[in-house]
Amino acid sequence: MHLIFQTIDIFAMTILLTNDDGINAEGLQALHYALSQEHDVFVVAPTEERSACSNAITVRTNIAVHTIHERQFAVDGYTADCVNIGLNGGFIPPVDIVIAGINHGPNLGDDVYFSGTVAGARTACIFGIHGIAVSLDCLTSSSYFSEAAQFVLHFISDITRYRSRLPFFFNINYPNIPSHEIKGIKYTTLGRRKYNDTYLLHNENNSSKIVQLSGSIESIGLDNTDVFELRNGYISITPLSLDCTDHEFLRIIR
């Protein structure tokens, strides 16, 4: 894989890792192993899978925080809870960056609004800290989590050259292929995801029904979108922001 980064002085960062697949997930463990080679790494992650939880936080009930290790904590809550606790709970020292992942499955296009992984990076950005969400294009176990984690290790060392008053917020999707087959890196825009949702009826009585979400997802992406570039063998990096304002409408109405 021809991913040559400019030579820079690498400095150790304090990193908070989280995810939405749970603290024992393969992707999180691979990322923790890779980043710990050069950085001071702490883990605050959900006790169990919290996929598609978006930016949900717990506000009116207590949250249990379990110490797995002196640098690893499991939270009975959502991914955004984990980041909030990591940044503001007093359990770990101040961090330089929050990395969420490596997610089991891609987060493309409209997925960024539902994804707990992306929400982890977004929550960091809300609190003024750099945030990166990382996903692997594979829903099951994969041989390439370690390679994706090594990419993240090199990427964060490179991207910190770009000093800014504002925190960066990236969504990275890594192809589920060997590193020598990856064509390179593309900085992309968001594509679209068409959700063909339906609900399966499992049980019902006079007053209630038990249903389960089902359906399929179609990926729609033109050139330079995350959907298109990932499908063509590139690592997709989409810079995101917190501003959801419809500036085009404001321009027209004014």
C-alpha cells in the first residue's frame, strides 16, 4: 500500500478510545494495541454493543462505570456517555484526541447521523477536542483490523501537523482488503444511503405489537464521495463539522 507520510517528529499524545460495539470488540482491541506502541492510551467504552445510538446520552439515571484496568473503563451507557465521562468525569487525565472505532461495518453517507461511532468523534468535537471515527468495511470478524489500526497510528501522527484553533472531526472508512491492494487515500464528501426499512411483526395482543427493524440499504455515491472511493479500493477520509445550518437556504431567503 503506497501510503507515504511526510517525515515529522512524532510526539506522544494522550488518547481516549471508545466505540459502539462494546469494550471487548475486536476492532477496539486492535486499535488499542497499535496506538499504545507510541501513545498514552485510555479506553472508555460501552459494556455492550450500542450500534446506531447516535449522540444519545444518559441524563436522568445513574451510570455505572466499571474499572476493567487502570486505563480501561466499561460504561453502562451510550458512546456519547463514554466520551463525556472520559473528558469530564475525572477518571482519566486530559486528552489530546478522541478516536472512536474501529467499527465493525462501514459508516458512509447518511450513516453519520445514526452511527454511535461517529457520535463518539462528534462528542469530542463538541467539547473542543479532536475527534476521529474509524470504520472497517466488514460487519464480521476481519483479518484487516490490525492493518487499519496501523494506518490510524500513522495518520494521527501526520495530521497533527495541521494546527488549528478549531478541533478537527474526521470520518474514516477503511476497505476490507489487504494493504497491498489499497490504492491510496481520498479525502471525500458524504455520499447517500437509501434505507429501505420495514418492520417485522413478531407478536401482538389487543394492546401492543412486537416489531423488529428489517430491510436493506442502498449506497449512492458519485465521484469523490465516501461511498464511491471506498468501493473503488481507497481509504475514505471525510472531514465533518458540527454546523448543520442550511446556508444555501439562508442565502436564498436573504
